[in-house]
Amino acid sequence: MDDHDRLQLRPNRVVRATRYQEQVKRLLFTTDRSLTVEAILSASNRDTVPMEDDFLVLKAPDLVRIQPLRHWTDSKIRVYALVCVLAWLVLKLMVRWVSEHQLGMSAQVLKQELADIQEIYLQMNPTTIHRVLTTRSTIQQQLYALFDLKKHAPERDSTTLPLHTANG
């Protein structure tokens, strides 16, 4: 407050300088001299937003998680990076396939919906186990059909496995 009981706002120059240093800076180059500055910025923004989203997926702790790196030798780091990029590629293909079938969802939502489809083993008597899938929501059922998960997991109560006991 000043002498006249008015609120005054003053910039915090240290915080402003720190934030300025943290900001991402880009240099844009083009050979097309006919483009306006707005057209160049528009094209750049259109291309960089999906790319930045991909980097977020690579760093997301519950998706690909390229960091923290727990390898020290060059060959292990390269293999780890390759596996992370391959996982990212599979995830991107799954998201694209889902969006092509009008089920557009982010990688995080897709992962959560698929993770909620679970298989349970029920031991009804000492000699058999029943494999049962949890009840699926409408979206989960569409994903189940889209990715043809039926070949990897049984329908409800469709499989009975013999239980092998230590005594014979």
C-alpha cells in the first residue's frame, strides 16, 4: 500500500529474469522468402505441438519413462533408448489406430482403459482354476474388440485349467 491506500504492484525482476532463462527459444529458418512471419510461425506451431506432446509421453513416468536412466555403459544406454523409442512407437500406433476407429483418446487414457481390463484366476475347488476377465465398460469392450484381445484372454468362465499340485 502507498501513502494514499492504493495497491501497487512491482515486478520481481529476479523472478522475471529466472523465468526468462527457463523459456524455450527457437530459431526458425526458411528458404521461402514469400512467406510472412505469421505464416512461418503458424507452420512451426502446427508442427511442434505434436512433437512436444511426444516428448511429454517419452518422459511421462506412467507411460514410456525414458528417465531416470539407470545404465552407465554406452551400449546399455543405446539399447535402453532404443527400447524406449520402440515403446513410444507402439504407443503412437495404438493411439493412431484408436483415432482411426473414432475412439480418439490420449495415450494416458488409452493406457488406463487397457490397464483396467484384468484377468482373474478363481480357484473353485482343489483341482481346477477358472480364468475370468473383469467386467468391461463400453469403451473397454470396443478396445478389446479393436485390438483383438480375445485371442490372448478368454471370455467369462470359458476356460478351466487343471491345477497341478505338488503331491501329484
